[in-house]
Amino acid sequence: TISSSSKPLRDLSNTPISSQSSQSFLIKTQIPDIGSESFNTLVDCGASMNFVDHSLTNTHPNLLIPLERSLPLQYFDGSCSGSNITHYVLANTRFPNNTIQSIKFLVTKTHPLTPVVLGLDWLRTWNPRIDWTNLTFSFGQTACSATIPLTVFDAQLPSKPPPDLANSTPKPSIPPRVQLVK
């Protein structure tokens, strides 16, 4: 397995982060590269990847990184969005406890009330300690130096791997589908 190291830009805090809603796991995050505003962020284990609404990146086209191949977006119910995902952003994301993580977000249309979605990819990478009863989570010390395995999504990203790794990850013949619960 090829992996890349990803380290938070600040020490992770054990301070719990609470949901803003009793109906879903909704927190506030900031993406400093996009602005100082806090965004409603849905923590969603039903979403396979992380997503940011295209409206947040419209005024920051320099943040957009094209995918080598577009990805069809499939909703949880099996229906397709009708448009493909063509770009992603790699953005530092600040949590309410001042933890900052570098996160890859696919750029697409999300629900207007939740322009940022942290999916299963983020949950598996950072493995927060979740208290489902109280809808809170905190980061453990194991997240201080996370090793993120390259996924099929990462194989689609334009990059210049070291020459010895250039041919070690086969490209899938069919583009993967990503899921976002609507």
C-alpha cells in the first residue's frame, strides 16, 4: 500500500466538539483559504468522500485542482446527480477546538444548509472518538500523525509521484462513484 503522510498544522486538542443539531451531526468549521466565515459542516458516515459546495470555491478559482477524470456523483438512493465532479480542493480546515487539518474536498453542489461535508474518508483518516449519544467527538493522540492510504480517489489526482512509484498504482478502468446523501 502506498501512503502519504499528513500531519495537522497544530497540536490536536482533546476538547470535545459538539453538534449544533439534535437531528444530525452538524458542526461549524472554517476554511481560512476561502475566508473567515464559519460554515455548517455535516459529519456524514454515509458519504464516501469529503465535499465542499461549488459556491464556496467560485471566488477562489486558484484553489481548484482538476481531476484527471471526472467522477459521477451517486446519491445514497442510487440516483445520479446528472453532473460529474471535475475538481477538488486541498484546504486547511479549522475545527471549533482550533484543531487544523488539511483535507481533500471534492467540489460539487451540496445542500444549501451544509456547504461542507466530512464523509467516511475523513472519519477513517482521523478516527475521532465519537459519542453518538451526546453527538460530540474529540480527536485522540493517534491522529497527531496520520498515515493516509491512497484510495481510488487519490489515483485520479494529478500528481508527480517519485519515479519509483509512478507505475506502482494501476489506474482503474472505470471511474469510481462517490456517494453523497441527499
